[in-house]
Amino acid sequence: MKQSVNNSPWPTVRLGEQVDLLAGFAFKSARFTASPNDIPLVKGENVSQGRILWSISKRWPAKEGAQFSKFALKAGDVVLAMDRPWVPAGLKWAYIRERDPSALLVQRVARLRGKNGLDSVFLRYIIGSPQFTDYVRPITTGVNVPHISAKQIEDFQFHLPPLTAQREIAKILSAYDDLIENNARRIKILEEMSQSLYREWFVRFRFPGHEMIKIIDSQVGKVPKGWEMKTLGSVAQEMRRNVRPDQIDPETPYFGLEHLPRKSIALFDWGVANEVQSIKLRFEKGEILFGKIRPYFHKVSIAPISGVCSSDTIVMRPVAPEYLATVLCCVSSEDFVAHATQTSQGTKMPRANWAVLKKYPLALPPGSLLEQFNAFVDDAVDEIQNLIFQNRNLRHTRDLLLPKLISGEVGR
């Protein structure tokens, strides 16, 4: 495909002349482990928009790592999924950072390292640029597994500034990414604190003053005296507001399953309804979105705005505001997702069923304790959503600046 490159004071080069590209190894899935002592594998499924989803990474026996050193990743590497290289939420690429664990590259993922005067951080912004995404989309081929080849990656053309200019550009753009990453870490901490508090109080019953409360028998097990045993369906309801594409404003925010992050309640990305071609569900800000296809993907988030979503989403709404924190922490917990997975129906595309999930047991404390829990989690959710919009604004500003810097338009 012919690629258009704008005028620039810098020479136009082919990516293949400036990078060392290596495709990963065909590690046998039967040998994959989940042991934290083994080596993480970077597969296409855990390469996201600019980062590696380490929490869902499979692992390879550590004792065999040395013989696969050729496929070891190091800080400064850029990786790109070659199968299904992009989704509506963005390109599936990542930059390996100093703090990332040592990892091995799996087949159908490309590793790129700068050479011949291409700075590794500048390479990061070349691959993360809108121009590279726009290049990849039309050349992705294949029906069952859309893919790109190593040669197609190498054929991308871009402007190559002098090394000093590359580093200055990377420094400017990295300032935005550092702020984005810092906010993402704050979000992760708030999520972990909320889940930890939920486990301590609602699962292990180690709430303030628990030493003085007697544990009694209930129909679903032992609970502290004064607590109520309910079902999820008694404190939350499924909201099915079907809407046809012709009934939706084209600019309405749209959340497909591809936009829901794994193991995070923070929804960073979404599209718009002009992408919608079938009946969807309408949801309101503050409602909970649960991806019901392959529930083991653990896609559970709280909506930061109102919009429409995939019909393969369960939209949950607490029956009263005081139950939101409890319902959110319950349905985003590992235990609940495991239950949804075990009770899902279907072989190739297992789906969770609200009729089953609503029977999930839930222990509720007396009003004063519930108020304390709500106060903490509600504040955490508010802060998470503030950080989401801060990051969207930072990314938008960075992405407007990025092509101007890379092309040499800024600074002439």
C-alpha cells in the first residue's frame, strides 16, 4: 500500500532500515504455568494500547528460560501484536519499561529495537502515533484471524530527525506519559484498597469491632450477628434498555466489550454510536457494566458517563444508592468472576447468566458499618473517575502534539 508522508525538514526512512524486528517463539501452551516464580510470556492477548497486561500473562518454567534468551524482552523494546493488531479501542502495542518484569516473546508478536541512529523512546512514539495506526488498519487482512506481516511492519515510512532532536521530542512527549502513568498507578492503588477493604469486612468479617461480635449460623454459612444475608438480586437489578441504531445520536458514547479493561473498574476508552450496527443497551452514569461473554476475562467496570453498550454486557444498577459500593466490589471480585465463569453456559462462547448471578449470596452489615464502607469506596470511585478524565485530556493533548513534533512541523 502506498503511504503518504508529509513535507518535513527530516529525511523519510523505512522502518525496516531502522529497527531490528524479531517475531516470538511458538511456546507450547500445554507447558504454560501460573506460578509467580516462572517467566511471564508476552502474547497478543496481553498486549494492550501502550502497555502489557501483566496480570493476565501466562508463564513459562523459569528453569528453561536460558535456552530461550533470544526471545527475552528488555527495557526499551517495543512490541506489536501481529494477529488482531488493532481493536476499536486502539492499536495493540506496548513499550517495555525498566520496572517491567523479565519476559519472553510469544509467536505472532513482533519485537522492535531501534538501530542505525533510531532512539528507543522515539521509536515508542513512532509506533504509538496515529499515523502508524492509520497505516496498519487498511493493511490488516484475514477473516478468522486478521493479521499483518513482519514485512508490512517494516515497510512503514516516517521522518527521522537527528538523534538529539529525537531525544528532545521524546522528552516532551514522555512528560505527558509520566503524568498519565502516575494517574494510572493512583487508580490501581484506589482499586486495590477498595477490594482489600471489601475482602476484609465482607468476606473475612474483620471489620472494626469484629472481636466483640458473635458469629452465628445462617442459611448460607456463618455470618456476624446483626448482619443480613441477601442475594445480589435483592440489592441490584439488571437494566435492559434495548435501543436500535437509528434511535441513537451518532455522537453518543459507545462501550464495546473491547473497551472494557480486564481486572479494572476504570473505563478509560470508548467509541461513539456511529460505530453501532445492531441493537445495543442504554446505560446511565454510575451503573455497572459486566462483560458476560467469556466472563473469565474479568471485564467489570463502572460507567463514568451515560451511553450505549454491547448487548453482551450485563448492566447492573443497585436498587438504592447505599448498595452501590457493595455491589460494585462484589461483582468485580475474583470470587464473583470465578462464580460467573463456573456457571456460564456455552462451549466456544460461554456466557454468564443474570438469572443465575442474581442468586449469589451477599452479606450486608448494619447501617453504620455500611455507611463507613460506602464513604470510602464512593470517594475512591469519584477520584478514579476524575483521574480517568484527566488522563483522557492528557492523551488528547499529547496525541495532537505528537504528529507535529514527529513531522518537524513544531520547531521549524
